[in-house]
Amino acid sequence: MASAKYQYSTSPRKLEPQYDKRKKKKTKKQKLKVVEEVKRQDIKVSKEEKKRQKRITMLIVMIFAVLLTISYRNSQINERFTEVQNMKKELSALEKENEQLKVNIENSYNLNYVEQMAKEKLGMQRLTNSNTVYINLPKKDYTESASEKVVIKDQTWIEKVWNKIKDLIIDE
């Protein structure tokens, strides 16, 4: 009944142990063989053991290389992060200075500020009617007309040389 898949009775089945008590026999304790000490040079290591040792060595070297690479990348990331933080601080300082300069420019456009600076720094005073001086100017036009015509034209080097020769002959 224990080997059947379904149990048709209402009582639970008994679990059987996985091992058989009858099959287990007590064995006498075997004495360990004492291996004579053999020089290391005389011990022969199988090829499989050598391959296994090489694999383990290569695995350790690869793990060390991966950890070294990760450590190096983390140090570079930290350096870049520090640079970014320093640049952000510098940017915020420059933006603060820029805002201060904008405020100063806005104040300098204010006419009251200009008048105050003119009085304090330059010692100027506001004009009164007694300070006003009137000047009469004649209606004559003081502009002068051009006496010579100026003609600018692109000349070839031959024309320039010919003009220089003409000027020399005329000046004599």
C-alpha cells in the first residue's frame, strides 16, 4: 500500500524510511594508512590536477583584474563627480554675481540714482532760471562744400603706375 499512488482508506499511510535498517551493516573502522614522507619532487601530479590548478589560478587572477578595474572606474567616477560639484558651485557663484550686476545696472538706469550720483560724486547742482544763458546764433550755414571731386575706382597696377608718372610730370 505504501507504493501505491492513491490511498483509499481513511487512515494515513505510514512513511517508510529511505534506507533499510537491515541492509546497513556496521563496518569495522578502517585504519588510515600512514603515507611515508615523500620528497615533493618525487610526487607526480596528474595532468587533470595541473589543469585544475591552472584554472583556479586563472580564475583568481581574472577576479583580481575585474575588481581592480571596478575600483579604478569608481575612483574616476568620484573624481568626475567632485569636478562636477566644484563646477556647480562656481556656476552658482557666477550666477549670483551676474544677478548683482543686473541689479546695479537697473539702479544706474534710474534717473533719481543718476541725479544722486551727480550731486554726491561730481558735485553738480540742478539748474535754476538764474543759471540759464541764452545765445543768439546767425542763420548762416557753417558747412563747407567739397572743393574737389573724389572718385574712387579700382585700378589695375599698370594704371596706378601711369597715374604716378603723370603726377610726377605735373608737379614739376
